[in-house]
Amino acid sequence: MNKGEMMKDYIRWPLIVVMIIVLIGLCHWAKTLELHDVRTVYDGDTIQLDDGRKIRLIGVDAPEVKSVYSKEEPFGEESKRYLEKLLLGKKVYIKIGAEQFDKYGRTLAYVYMDDVLLNGRIIKDGWARAYVRFDYEYKDLFVSYEKEAKSRGIGIWSRD
């Protein structure tokens, strides 16, 4: 083996190793961005995906709709319709929170459509409050969205 061939081997093998690492990383990343269809919107903070999982939007406190579990609150149906218009039948991807499930067994997640974080959008557009009882990644942002919606008098804040 001459000197030129040895140099090629020194370059080739590290490149192969780097390419394998990059491919493994891309595969892992692609799995985390798995797209799902939204099949059901239960209310302004809970949806169901095509794989059957019920997703509770982290940081979102939407008015309740009438159900076997709760009485309808003002703007509950409007909040639900808003989320249906945004998500029903659309492709989304989720980022599961630090705590994976709530006490009802729903998956706690951030829901994205393209590059829009829908948990924040529903608050910013005035159809839900920021949930402040627990800490989570975007709490300060969601609180500022709520203040903005409230000051504009939109959505659930239109009666105040």
C-alpha cells in the first residue's frame, strides 16, 4: 500500500463514521417529528390523534364544554370550534412534556402544525387562558399571550 492509498483510508473511515452518526441522528429526529392527523377535538385544550392518543395541550386552560364530566362554561363551544377549525383533519406533530401523562391518562404535549406552536396560538387568539398552576417550558410566553389577548378584548376576553 503506497502513501496516497493510506491517506485515503485515513480520510475515508472517519467520514464513514461521521455519516453513520448523522444518519442515526436524522432517523431519531424524524421519529420525534412523526406527523399525525387530528381526528377529534374534545374542547379547547384536548384532542385525539389518528393513533388513538388523547392529547392535553400543555399550558392551555380552555373553557369547558358540556360533557358527562363538566358543565359548559361561557365560550366553551367557541373555544372548541376555534381549535376544530385550526386542527381537525390536519397534520400535526407533538412534543411530549417532561411529565408524560395527566391524572386522566391523557398525553401531555406541545402540538405543532408546521412551525406554529398551537398551545400558544389558542391563548394568543383569546380562546383559552395560560395554565399557571404548574411550571412548564413556555409558561412565561403563554402568560404574556394571555395578557395581550385580554388587553385586545378578543375571544373569551370580549365580555370583560
